[in-house]
Amino acid sequence: MDKFIITGGTALQGEIPTSGSKNSALPALAAALLTDEPVTLHRVPHVRDIRTMQRLLVDIGSKVEVDHSAVRLHTPAIVCPEAPYELVKTMRASSLVLGPLVARCGRARVSLPGGCAIGARPINFHIFGLERLGARINQAHGYIEAEAPEGLQGATVHFDRITVTGTEDLMMAAVLARGETMLRNAAREPEVKDLADLLVKMGAKIEGAGTSNIRIQGVERLHGAEHTIIPDRIEAGTFLIAGAITGGDLTITECNPEHIGALVSKVQQAGAEVTQPDTATLRVRGGGLRSVDMTTEEYPGFATDLQAHYMALMTQADGIAIILETIFENRFMHAQELARMGAKIRLDGKQAIVAGPSLLTGAGVIASDLRASASLVLAALAARGETVIDRVYHIDRGYEKIETKLARAGAKIRRVE
Ligand code: EPZ
């Protein structure tokens, strides 16, 4: 198992480019199942979750060709409409094939995801939505079996709670359903909009993606298309905090600043200087930081996927910051590891109370999930001495060459086996 060894204390300087979005590329790959013509995606990041999704698609019947950051998918026929437990337990986003499979071939068998490091994360809203579209669902032996031999029928689906992949899954199911589907209380995340843009290029009729109400007019078939994935807003946000926490002067290029408006505003309130030299670039200059409270929310609010990183930043800010996590019930695993490095954090249910600034010192810590691990990297960059982060395979799920990118900006970080 790989580890990162990081010696902190260097202010990051220079430029770091952003990769394509993992959470946009995952549904886009699944969307290729909706047509028997080739779909080419550009700017697909080289991360482990993407490789897992590609493996799943190959088992289902897709031919997958990878050329640098371009991925060409061709699914002449669905050979096996199944997502097995072995894959779903390593990546919950595998359930994104449920909607496309039922839409394309009238049946799917997808493993239930089971427990997760950050919360319960059921997929009951995906199932409820498919039932509304006329699918018969049976749950047995840890699997969901969905059937719609006569095809799906458009309907109104009102999500009790905003769900990102639930919205994406249902959108992919509805594009080939008969008649009109309305998704209400839909997720407004940029990744949902990006998926809709791809589906429209494939011939789908979708209005309102990016708002809470998405209207889909089903069509008989979709065709091939070519699409470039949006920049990864969580990766861009990670680098923004890396610049602020090290008191550096860092320029993050090839990003979409609009997508991380909530983070930029918090980092500015905390005292760092953030400017936007052009539409795809952010520059951050760190300085004396002060504590600012934060609550995670669905987009366009502050992303839960950046909560751990923000907590690391607040350990270096003057005062008390209250961080409220509203999306997942167990997403504070990083707090104990940050405490091992000297952070003063008290957990109280959905709240973390961070007192700063504390002197962080290098220590041995363990990565528990993708974003928690990134927060440990950030803390290590600000800490005195050497930090060893174990189980960095979690980081490899969603960050493309993070150590190379950070090292280019002066970070003393290396990977050891
Ligand atoms: C997506 O997960 C992202 N994953 C997550 O990113 C992200 O943290 C999350 O959205 C929230 O922004 C991908 O896009 C692949 P949800 P998703 O359904 O869709 C509850 C990362 O680090 N819920 O929006 O699975 C759920 O338990 C990952 O890159 C139900 O109760 O999240 C949670 O509390 C981690 N029933 C809330 O809704 C359901 O059927 C929001 O979850 C679905 C969700």
C-alpha cells in the first residue's frame, strides 16, 4: 500500500492545472450505455474510480479505448446488464448504470451498496424514481432487480431530498422513456448540467438541468456524440485551500471559478486574497487567517466534498469556527487524524468546533476516505516536520497525480510503496 511522506512548511508558489471532473465523468461514462453508437469523452481524469467504472462497462458489453484523457466507448449490445457486489462495494457510483440499463434493455441487476465510511448512503430515491417510471423492482440477495420489458413511461418524480447521482440516474432512465418526465427537487450541481449537455448532444430532449425542475421528453433512440468533461471543482477547491493554508501565492488554472463560488467567498472572509485573472483561473494569496463558520449545503452552497479541507484550513485560523455537516451523517473521520497532528477540534453531532490557530506537527496518520485524505495532505503541508499518510489509495480514487501537481508548486511530497 502506498504512502505519502510530506514535509510541511513551504509556501506553495506557481501554477497548478485542474483535471476533468471525476463526478462528471462517472455519469458520462454510464450514459454511453444508452446508445449503440460510439461516444467519445475528452478530459476524463486518470483516477481509480474512473478505471473501476470502465471495468464495469466492459463487463456490461462496452468496448472502451483510452487515449490520454480521451475515452471512446462503444456498446453495440448489452451483454450482461449487471453491476456486481465486487465492484459496487468499492465504488458506490456504480449504481449509475441502473437507469441507463433499464432504459436501454429493459432490465438491470445492481448490487445494493451497503455501508460507507461517510454515512448510510442508501439508493432508495433511485429505486423510487424508477418505480414511478414503471419499472418493477425486486430486492433479493443484496441485489436490486429492475424490469421494464415494455419500456419506461414518463412520470413526475419528486425527490424527498436532493440527490446528485439519483437525479443523474433518473435523467438517464427518462431520456428513452415514452412521454414526459418531470424531476422535481432535482440536484442543481454542475455535474448534473454537464450530463444533460452530453445527453442533449446524443439526441435527448432535456430542459431545466441546473435548476430544481428538469423536464425530459423521451425519444426513441440516442446516437453517438463527443463531449468534453467540465473541470473538477473539488480538485480546484483543494488547491485553493492548499495556497491559503501554506500562506502561498498559487494560481489554479483550467478551472471554473463559478463552480466554487461558495468556497471562494469563505476563503476571502477568512482573510486570504482570491482573485480571478481570467474566466478559467483563480489566484490565491494566503496571509493571517481568521475563523469563519461554515455549513455544507447542496449546490450552489458549500460542497460537503470540501468540508474536510476547510476544517484543515480552520485549524490555522485565529478564533473558533463552527462547521456544520448537513449532507452526510458521518463525515468527520478526518477530525481525529487532524487532532493527532495537533488540531483542537471538538465534535458534537453534526457540528465540529475548531479552535485555532494550532501548531500542527508532522505525525503518522491514516486516510479514511477520499476527501478526508486530501484534508490530511493539506494539514501536512502546513505542519512542522514530516507527516506520513497511510492508505493513500483513497486519494487515488479521485485525485489525478496530486503529488506531482503539488510538488510542481514547491510542496515537499513523495509517494513511497
Ligand atoms: C454525490 O454522491 C457525489 N458522488 C459525492 O461525492 C458527493 O459527496 C455527494 O453527491 C453530495 O454532493 C458522485 O457524484 C459520484 P447524494 P451521491 O445522493 O449522489 C441521501 C466524492 O468524494 N440519499 O446527493 O451518492 C444520502 O445518504 C463523493 O467525490 C438517500 O437518503 O450523494 C445523503 O445523505 C463522495 N437516499 C444525501 O441524500 C438516496 O437514494 C445526498 O446524497 C440517495 C441519497
